[in-house]
Amino acid sequence: MKHAIPAASFGPLGSPMAQAVQTCVHCGFCLPTCPTYQVLGQEMDSPRGRIVLMKEVLEGTLPLAAALPHVDACLGCLACETACPSGVSYRDLISPFRDMASARRERSTFEQLKRFALLQTLPHPWRARIALSLGVLAKKFSRVLPRALREPLAFLPAKLPPASPLAERYRPEGPVRARVALLSGCVQQVLAPEINDATLFLLLRAGCEVLVPRAQGCCGALAWHVGEGGLAREQAVQNLAAFPVESVDAIITNAAGCGSGLHEYPLILRGTPLEEPAKMFAAKVRDASQFLHQLGFQAPPPLAAPVTVAMQDACHLAHGQGVRSAPRALLRSVPGLQLREIADPELCCGSAGTYNIDQPEIAAELGRRKAATIAATGADFVASGNIGCLTQLAAHLPSTGPKPQHTLVLLARTCRGEL
């Protein structure tokens, strides 16, 4: 069935949006894997329902305001892409549509201020550290704060870890087997600097020379996924200039959301002179677990005592980048470590960037459901490859349940004999 979307009217992103709409045959295979459909139970809150709504807005037959509540409720987890037998590239529709809608929608003063604060602090590590430090302080008085301010504070730890500055270059002790550049991340540097420390340890152990470009910035995924295309393009351009794409074997990420965002640079910069360089850049992007597995991971010594680990697939690793087997293979290589799978692994935990701030009720329900499936495994730890997932799980898992740990942190601990 052909659709009448005037693709040319929406600039370079019009054609991918039209193609995504045209590819959908409304079969319904996406429904069981859509988190918001599972929670809300409405057709308009499913991928195929949203596709119809966005199609009608783009064709001018439906007011934007009628579609926005349902489009806003989408996590962008991309589980629908994995389930889709027709190959709908939903990512080519949802973020460009939000970008198009951003300039045409009305927001309350509070929403504008919240959006501005998030986009001007989270992508900048030192600003984020100041903001999160204030948040940790405010958390002590959260009972007297309004709900809109109190809910985001629940995801903050009681104390921020000390800063762990990164050098610009690291060299392994033995022969250099590969040369890579590391995306250091934004909020992750503040909330969990041990993730970068573990990544560097494992890359050096594998014989990698690691560059950490000083001029790099936020990957742009946060801005892109909430419809701030202009800011996302600025951040993508900054990273294209900062990373020595041609002189490294891979650009390494250790946050699923960031990695997925880097892979979307060709779409973000579509129709600009940097579209081709963006394709070269995206072709070099690898999740750290994927790269270590491909390079060949030397198994650590046997654990002193058996350890069980539940595997939680971060959506933008499993669905966004198609990486599932590598983190499992790395964990299974540890003698004495038993891996356990969780029920409904394709369903999002509810983190999704700033989703648990923008849609707290849905996010909380998804967090509770995910925590229940993880706790049911009886594992000692739950491994995930994304800082957002780890933060969400820590907020919803009971203190006696599996301890959330980044996959690479677990691996580094086994290599160091800490488990």
C-alpha cells in the first residue's frame, strides 16, 4: 500500500520517514514486544498505532496535538524493529518526527525549563557533576519537595563517587594488537567512573592502545531522541572532528544508548556535506563487549567461589545495535560464573534516556516489572551494558536482590581476582 506523505516537504529526513511508514503492513508482530502497549494496552500506544498517527500528521489529516501524547510515550527502545518481519526502520521515523514536531508544539514553562536544564547539564560532565551534587543534597530533603522534583532524585545515589580523570592516551605493556578511540560518556563519568576504568583495564589487557580524544563531546543521542535535532547535529559534528576515524581500528563505546546514537550519525547528518564522513564514522563504532569478543578475550583465572549473573539486555545494545551474544560469551568465559537468562528479555526496563523523568509513571511500572523478572533468577548480580539501565535497576531492585553491575565491571573484577 502506498502512502501520500509529501516526503520532499520535510527536507532530507522526509524520505526515511516516508519509507518507514510505507514498509509497515500493520501485522501486529510488534505488539507483544512494545513496553508501552503492554502497560497501557492501547493501539495508539503501540508501534503500528504510532506509525498511523505520525503518517496522518505528516499528511496533514491529523492535528499534531492529537498524536503527541502517544508519540511522547514511546521509549524509542526499538524492540519493534527486532520483532518486525517487514523490516520497518522505526528509528528513521520516531526521532525525525520528534525533531519536526519540536518547533511546532507548545510546552508549559515548567516543561521548557526542565528540558533546558537537562540538555544543558547532562551532556557536560562537569556541569552534570555540579547538578547531580546539588541533587544528592536535595535528596536529603525530598519529603518536602513537590512530586515533580522528588521523583528524579530517587535515581541518585546517597553519595557521588570521586572524579576519575582520563588521560589522552593509554598503551598496553605488551605488543599493540589494535588501536582504538574511546567515547568517554557524559553522566556515566559522574555516576559510575568505574565503567571507564574497567573498559580501559580490559582493552589494555587485550593489547589495545587507547586514545581518549580531548575534543570529544556528548554523543548526541539524548538530544536526538527527544527531538532536539539541531543540538544533536552540533554534537555529531563535534565528534566527527574530534575522533581520528581513519587511524583507529574502532571507536569504542561502553554505553548502549551512546553506541546506538553514534550509529545514527548518517541519519542525523543526512543531506549535509558530512553525511559520508558520518557513514565512515558509524562503520567504526563498536560496543566494548563486541570488540573484546571479536579481538579474542583471554579468560581470567577460575573464581574462588561460584557466582551467578543474570543478563539484562540494554535495548539500544540488543535492538539498536544487534549485540547480544558478545557480552554473554565474555561472561561465560569466566570459570565458575554461571549465566542466567531473565523472562521477557526484549521488554525495556523503562530508563530510555530521560524517559523516567519525562514519563515517570510508565517508567516506574516497567522498572518494577523488570526488577521482578531479574529477582526471580536468584542471581548474585545482574549485568547490563548501559548506565541508564543500571540506574533504573538500582532504583527498583530490592537491597537483597541481584546487584546491578556493568558487564565490563564484572569482567574486570573477575580478572583482578575481586570476585
